[in-house]
Amino acid sequence: MADNEHFRDSIGTINEEGKRAWVFPKKPAGRFYEYRKYVSYVLLVFLFGAPFIKINGNQFLMFNVLERRFNIFSYPFWPQDFHLFVISMIAGVIFVALFTVAFGRIFCGWMCPQTIFMEMVFRRIEYWIDGDRGAQMRLDRQPWDGNKIRKRVLKWSIFFLISFLIANVFLAYLISSDTLIRYITEGPVNHLSTLASLLIFTGVFYFVFAWFREQVCIIACPYGRLQGVLLDNKSVVVAYDHKRGEAEKGRKKFRKGEDREALGYGDCIDCFQCVHVCPTGIDIRNGTQLECVNCTACMDACDEIMEKVNLPKGLIRYASEDNIEKKAKFSFTPRMMGYSAVLVVLIGVLVGMLFLRNDLEATILRLPGQLYERKEGNIISNVYTFKLINKTTRDVEDVSFKLLSHPGKIEVVTHRNFEVPAEQLTEGTLFIEINTGDLETDKDKLSIGVFSGETLLETATTRFLGPRNYY
């Protein structure tokens, strides 16, 4: 390991003057990079296609924050299902924690949208236009002549168009793909506020991928700092085998024909290829750092060099600290067992609640500030408001209310039987009338059935206010 610990007190993308140190990573190549490309292409297809896929009429993924409506894997969640959404989010956090304890920041390198777009879309376009690391550095130092202006304008224009496309897809997740397509067909002039929001999103994405870049992972994303809490010596991460790389006398430049083992030098030939290829500008030989996103670029670069100098591959590899120090194999630790147990319980609770969840949800509340009313024949009447939410993609017809807990009748204001449109909220007012002889207290608990024809869809409860002197 390096004796100089200065890297832990500073960020590799900030120079000594406190200014941005631009990272020019070398174009990666190797088997892990090829695997990452396949994974990225699948995830990109999913990311762009998910808001336009429908199952049973429901958008596959939708996060309509404004209307507080969410579709997760085509399963709709309404504000009344907030507890289910919270449980699913907590389960997601526990899963990420479990995955991090076991395999470090592998999510960031392989599945994070920021990394996928940056490394597999924008960076590849940059390699195509500006060239590899050396060409990019020369172009950056080059004066603003015709060649540089042409390349910059072309690159920035393509970046803007892709950012605009991403913003449209992002908007489809927020307002639904049907709404987005309708806005497009009706023309932007008729939806200027939406167009303004779209341009703001475009600007944000362009800023992130054209300028802010790896700073998102280093500065903005809290996941790197979360590693310090979750990782231990048994976590499998992208790691440099310092035992093999340093040996007794440390690193040494390669010389053909010399016996490095006999001289006491490690297998690391100090070529700096792992540093040059790193998208966050760190030296993996310094150990695990919050900037490392486990992208495996350094693994491919090191394996290529080891192959050229006839040394074993795997000097940088997926390994735990215990594996490097003690040759210990991966094991399921008590921490992982604890996280797994919590995750199983949360998933069990979530699945159970999902099965108990009704497609039509009813809320019936007494009208605030209203007392009961006496009628002829010892009848007590209370007025209520009701809200019915249809969580399905089909209309619920012939809806009516019936008292299940007490004899009496329910009168709905303005209509008796009605319908609740698909994915809509229906509100109204109703009166409940009960004979005083059928009441037990001054605040009886009522059970009210919501029917579609003769089919019971939902049961709601409320309180019925009556006089104190009838019992």
C-alpha cells in the first residue's frame, strides 16, 4: 500500500488551487467492459421502454408525484397506498444495504443510470468525436481554431439532443406516456408550461453529462459515503492485491528478462494504466475509496498489461480484504444474515398487504361540524361524505351502499346507484338513518358495504352520532 495518505484528505478531481481538475479517462477495453456494455444496452432499452409498456392498461412504471399516483411493475399505488409504497422503499434500501455489504458499490458501476449514460452513451460519443485520452488532452490545450470549434459544436449539439430525449422519457415517467404523447401531438404551443419544464430537465441533464460528470458520484451521491458504514473486510469490491503487487520492495518498472521475485519486487510495474482509465481519476492501488464506482475499467487495463509482460492476471480483481490478506473465501456473514432476515420480513409484509388490498377503496367520514338530526319514528340521521377510488383500469358500475352492522338505510344525495370511472376518484354525500332502538351508544361504530350490483367490493367503517339518553 502507498505510504502517502494525502489522497484520503482530498478529491482527485480538485487540484491544489481548489479548481476543477478535468478527468480524461482512457477508453476502456476488455472482457468486463464488454459485459458492462451488454448489461447497459439491456438497461437502456428497459429505461426507454418502461414508460411505454402497459400491462392490463397500467403503465409499467410511473411516478406521478404531482397527482401522487405511482405504478410499479404495472401495479398502481394511490395516496391511500402510501404505507405500501413506504414499505417497498424501505425494502429497497435494505436490499441495497445487503448488496453493498456483500459486493460493495457494484450497483454504481453496472446498473446506475448516471454511470450507464455517462460511460456508455456520452463518453462513447466523446471518444468518437474527440478521440482517446491523449487526443482529448491535446484538444483541450489547443487554441480555439476551426477544428476545435467544429468538434465542440458537434459534440455539444449531440449531447443536447440526447439530453432532450432523456428529458422526454423522464417526463413520461412523471406525467404518463399517454399524456406526453398527447402533448406532443397537440403541439408545444398548447402546452407551454410543459415545454418549459421539459427544457429545464434538458438543461439539468446536459449540465450533468456535459460538465458535472463524475462529480455526481463523488460529491452529490451519498452512496459513496454510505460505503464507509457498510463495507468491512469481507465485502467483495474492486481491489488491488497489494500483497502481490508490492511484495517486499514495492513496485518497479518492467524490465524484460529480470527475475522480479528474486529481486523482491511486486508484480505492479507502475504503468499507471489503472489510473489513466479510471473515470473518477483515482489510483485504485491506494485501496478502497469513496470515489471508486466499481466499474472494472482498471481490472481490464491491468489484465491487459499483465498479459503483455507475461505475469498472472488478477492483480486488480473482485476480492475482499480478507481474501487478499488471508486468502479467505467469500462467506455469508452474520451482518448479511441480519439484513436478509429483515428483508424477508419486509417482503412478506408487503406481499401480504398487496393481497389484502382492494381494487376499490372507500372512505366515509361524518361531515365536520354537523350534529345528528331527529326524525319521525325515533329515527336518527347523520350526514357523511364519501370518497371512492377505483384503482383498476375498468369502470366499476352499479355502485351502492348498504349497512352491514345495523338495520337502517343509506340515502345517497342526487343519485342512488352510480359508477366509478377507471383510475378515478368519485366523491359525494350520503345520509344514514337508524332507529334509536338499534343503537347501543352515542357513538356506534358502523360497518358499511360498498357493492357493485350484488358483489361486495369494500367494507368501510365510521362512527354514528346519537343522543345520550336513549339507552
